[in-house]
Amino acid sequence: MATPFSEILKKYRPAFEKVKVLDATLREGEQTPGVSFTIDQKLEIAKKLDELGVHMIEAGHPAVAPDVYEAVRRISWMKKEGEIRAEIIAHSRAVKSDIDKAAETEPDRIAIFYGVSDIHLKAKHRKTREEALSVIGEMVEYAKSYGVKVRFTAEDASRADLAYLEEVVRTARDAGADRVSLADTVGVLTPWTAQRFFEHMTKAVPNVEYDIHAHNDLGMALASAFGAVMGGATAVHVTVNGLGERVGIVPLQLFAVAVKVHFDLEIIKLSGLMEITRMVERYSGIEVPYNMPVVGDYAFLHKAGVHVAGILADPRTYEAFPPELIGRSRDYVIDKYTGKKAVKAKLEKLGIRVDDDTLMKILEEIKKSKLKFLTDDTLISIAERVSGRALRPRATENIEAVVWIKVDSNAFTSSVARKLSVVDGVKEVAEVTGDYDLLVRVEAPDHKVLNAILDSIRGTKGIVGTHTQIVLKKMEK
Ligand SMILES: [Zn+2]
């Protein structure tokens, strides 16, 4: 995104090119108040994250509970079976029994955390700085003896004594940790201090990779993560929808889109972001706020007449990036602020064309209405009343749809095709090349049946993605 000062960002592009995304939805995300995923939901989320191209998945803290243990074990298996490519991480306190449990789940990496600020040392661990150093060194070495990769997380690193933190990182590195996560546990970093912090640490203690784990208590997490990468961090911890303890950490979707907008880099597959947003909303029971950037309902919803007129002339007037980037579309609020152009655009979006005269009458009706927010349905009703025409699409009958299917690279396309050919409602199955592997033609008497057919297609083993297009047929009068 070009601004007069965006040149200064250019030199940081290589840092963002190689930055790794660590998703902690299954670990940190489950620490959100009220959130508890089932094992199956965790496997599904892990699979989806891997499809998006997330580099590391923090799958859980096995010592916490038997079902967490089981989920981490199964996700590690999926990795071994080649169903997942991302590195799988198990979380652990700096305690032998925790590390044993983590190792039993056979992850690629064990991540050991320990509070290193004086506040944490005193209140939580009741250890002197020296005692803590020996615990950290010993436990990293112990985890390492299992033959796994080890990350050390310096909890509350942003409030720790800097010289002591250097000693901590040196100790962890020398004991065998190849990554160290510097946690901004209460979210007190800012983009500038985060950058300076990581510049300092990468210089003071080199030969180890640094992660940034930034909490969002002051709404700074995403910005601090940017600063940290500019300062030398090579991995950013995120969660889907920004879930996590209290108000959470960096939202995956926002980090990915911000990197795309500022550096034109697609570090993970942006087209899959809305799907995982909805999946995690469903499984966590926490809906993203309407006004959440990127994924919120209002992210591309324009209201004031002046704004809508601008958008219709050139969407860049009021959009930092096009909604299509993440598979969304823009929309317009229809209420008393609405102008003629917005109503026209909105009606066209609904497939309704009216003459200028009718349009003006519809607008008058809208201005008179006391409603705060006109739904599409209300707008159509007004249009019908004013024009005296039936504009509502009839409930469609005899629907025909084409479903594009992506087959798991480990499954045989022809065997998936065979399974699909016997699904009720499937009329034709063809193998294709390109972005998708199979094309299926479906016929259904109505929407309900169509949904059932699509569900059984999606539930067929070996299918990793579908895209459905309804074939529009002439509507009945
Ligand atoms: Zn955290």
C-alpha cells in the first residue's frame, strides 16, 4: 500500500518474506474464557490451519487434561501420517512430569515456558534469578534428551530485566533450544519498543531464532508483532479470531492481511480465511465483533451517502484493500443516510433494476422509515410496494449445481470419484485438471435437498475442499 512514507517499510520486506506463522488457537485459544474444543474439532481446525499454510501449530499443553493430551497425540499422528505439514508443538511447564507427558505425544517440538520478570520470579515461582536460570537450563536439556526440537518461552519477557533476560536466552540456547519466544504477556510493548527489543536481543544473544508472542491488552498486539519482525523476530504467534487469555493475542487473519497489504506477500492462503473464521466462531462459541477489522460483518459495509458515492466511483476511496482478497464482497447500509446511488447499487446487487422515478420513490420511503437498519428483505418489500411489481425471487425449484472438488493429495482421485458417483442427487462426475480435481453435477428438487447432497459430498473421505456454483435457470413467473 503506497503512502508517502511506505518506502521506509521496503527494507523490512525480506524479514516478512521469511517470517513463520505459529498458530496457537488450540493452545492459547482454548485459554479464552468459556472456550473448550472437542478433540474432533481440534483435528479439524489443525487440518484447516495446515491447508492455509500455517508453519507451526501449537496443539496444546498435554499435562493439563487427558483430552488435551489425546488431541496433541492425534495431531502429532496426523503429522506422521503426512496429513499435516506444519510443525507440531506441545506446550509444557518447566517441570519434568510435564515434559514427559509432552514427549509422549510425540510432537516435533516441545515448548517450555517460565516467567522471567522479577514479578513472575517472586510471585509465581518463588525463585531467585540464579535458581531460575538453573531450572531453565536443566529443563531445556531434559526436553532435548527426548530427541525433539525445543523452544523456550520467556514469559513476561517484556517486563524482565534486560541483562537478566540475555542470560536467560543464552542459557536456553546453550542447553539446546533453537527458538526462544519473547512473550509480551500483558501486552505492554508498542511497535517501536518491540522493534528495539528484538534488535537488541538478536544482537546480544545471536545464533537462536526469536518468536514474538504479543498479548492484546492495549490493542497493540498486531502492531507490536510488526515491530518485532522488523527488529528480527522470525516467528509470530497468532490465533484465529485473536482468541486467547483475557482479550487474546494477534489475530491470524489480521496479521496475514496486513502483511499482504504492506508488503504484497501472501504468507498464508488468504482465500481460506473466512472459512476458518466461521469454523472457529462455531467451535469456540465466540463470534467476532461486527466491527472487527478484516473479518467483521462491517469491514466492507459502507454507510454515509458520500462514502457510498466514492466507493461506487472507485472502491479505493474508502477501502484499504479489496474485499475479494479474502473472498468477501462490499455492501451498503440502507437507512435514512442513504443516497440514490447506494439504493440503486444495493438493488442491483439483489438482482433488481428499477427506473429513476421508482428509485426516487423508494428513496423517499426509506427516508421516512424509522428503521435503523433496513434488511435486504425490507428493502425489497419497499421496492415492491412502490413499483407495484413482484420482485422477490420465487423459491427456486429443480436446482442444478456444479460442485468443484479438491481431493486430498494422499487419496486417489478415481476412488473419490467412484464414491461420489453413488451419492444421491449426483448426476455426473468428471475428473478435471487445474485448481480442482473433480467436477460434479448435482440436481435437487429444492434447497433443503441440495444442502443435504452438498453435506454428503463434503463428508466423503478424501475431499479437502469444495466450491459450489448454482446453475441459474429461468425463473418461473
Ligand atoms: Zn499467551
